[in-house]
Amino acid sequence: MRANDTRSAEAVRHGAYVCISVPRDAREAVGATAAEALAEHLGLRNEFDPGRDEPPGTIAFLSRVGATAAEIADVDLLSADAIIPVASVSAESVTEFCTELTRLLAQTIKPRIIGGSLRPTNYTGNAMHNFAYAHRVLQQPGTVMPNGFLVPMSKTAGWWQKDWMERHTYFLPRYDESGHMLNEGHALAAAAGIACLMRRTYKNATEPAPAETYDFINYFECADEDVSTFHEVCTALRDITKNPEWKFVREGPTWHGRRVPTWAELFG
Ligand code: HEM
């Protein structure tokens, strides 16, 4: 007799980042009321004031601060004036929101939609969970953590050709035979962010993701005083002497936004 005890890798939540660029003279025409009514119709709670429980569906509003280009050119994300993050336990709700919002926007504004799903971790046992996730930062009100960063990325064919056991090794430090640490690996290189960054990573439905889509869509929130730590954590992860995993990473633009409470405040 054999057990049938495989752990689920099924998505537990779905999300999309709706990236929009709106010419100055068209900003009045983009209906705040219609967009907010749509969110209400779908029961999406505003993440600006997140509350203590995790609601079935959420919406947020991010107004552009700036963006930095990277290896994957993604002009629509790089130049976006605003991003509307939407998330739900129901994939249909996310799709409906994106479809309806696209319809509501004037013909001239075609949003770039970057979507994915939250799935259980792949390489995390109890000890890693306790190190990296047990005391993670939960979502705070927009007044406390006003910064949102979207950092989408994909991994190279070389990464996906590796067996999962080899991929797993990149999240831990490497040691030589005498126990001397050779490099930190992903989790230790990023450790400064554990206490101050709210982290959320969506994955594509397939691994690797199809062409023109991202494998991973990372999103972070933090307080103003922790923006420098966010950048330090990214710098540490990108340093392949500390974190050899990044040899296999191709990043899209890093987009920085300010969390605002309403659609009307998106275009300041
Ligand atoms: C702030 C502290 C951070 C810690 C402690 C941390 C830790 C971890 C750990 C333990 C995993 C493995 C999850 C699993 O078992 O599947 C992971 C995965 C991942 N992390 Fe981080 N991370 C941090 C920050 C970041 C940042 C800043 C980025 C991107 C800029 C990032 C991107 C990712 C991605 C894309 C994955 C999935 C990789 C894959 O499955 O191949 N992480 N992280």
C-alpha cells in the first residue's frame, strides 16, 4: 500500500496589475465613478485600508513615482502613469474586472495587464518558513506604507532545464568542505527585507511562462524610511557573487508607485 499524499501546488489566489498610461487631456474622461462602481460590484475591498482579515477580493491604486528599465523591455509597464492591482480567490472576478475596466477606458487607452497566481512555495521547509515567512510583514494601510514596487521577471531556459533539487540549492547559502560560506544565496542575501517589506509573488500558470509573459510577478510595499532597504535588497539579490541565482534571472522594469486611496487621486 502506498500513500497518496502529494502536497497541492494549486493557486490559492489570482491577481493582475492593470497598467495604464493616460494622456493629460484625457484624464477627466477616465471615469473614476465607473471604475469604483465596478470594484464594488465585484466585492473588491480597497487595500489602502486593509483591515485584519484577508478579504476574498481586493483592489488598490498606485500612482507613478518612477520606473527603471531592465533587460526585458516592457515599454507599457515602464511608461505606465498608474497601476491598479486587483486580486481575488476567484480567477473569474479578476478576469471580469480587467475586461470591464478595459471596456470602460476610452478606446485610446489600452491597458497592459500583467497577471498571475499565488501558489504554495516550492522549496520551503519548516526551517526556511520560520526564517523567511513566519514573521513576514503583513499589509499595512497606505498611510503607513505608501510605496508599492512592481518587479516582474522571468528565468532563463538554463534555469528551467535544471532539476528541482538543483534549483532548490540557490535559495540557501553554499559552503565549502570546511564549512566556510562561499555565498549567501537568495534568502540570506535578501534577509534585510524580512522585517520591513510586504512581499507578494504571483507565478504564471505554466513553468516556464509562455513567450511575452513573465514567470514571476513580484510586488512589494514599504514605508518611506525603508525604500533604501528595498533597493539594497534588490542590489544584494542582483549581485551574483552573493546570489548566483540571479545569473538565471531576466528582469522587466522596476516600477515604483505611491499608494493612493481613490482612482481620482491616481493622476494627481
Ligand atoms: C525580502 C526578503 C526576501 C526573502 C526572505 C525571500 C525569500 C525567498 C524564499 C525562501 C523563496 C523560495 C520560495 C519557495 O519555496 O518557492 C523565494 C522565492 C522567490 N523570491 Fe524571494 N525573498 C525575498 C525578497 C525577494 C525580492 C526582493 C525579489 C525580487 C526582486 C524576490 C523574488 C523571488 C522570486 C521570483 C521567487 C520564486 C523563485 C523561483 O521559484 O524560482 N524575493 N524568496
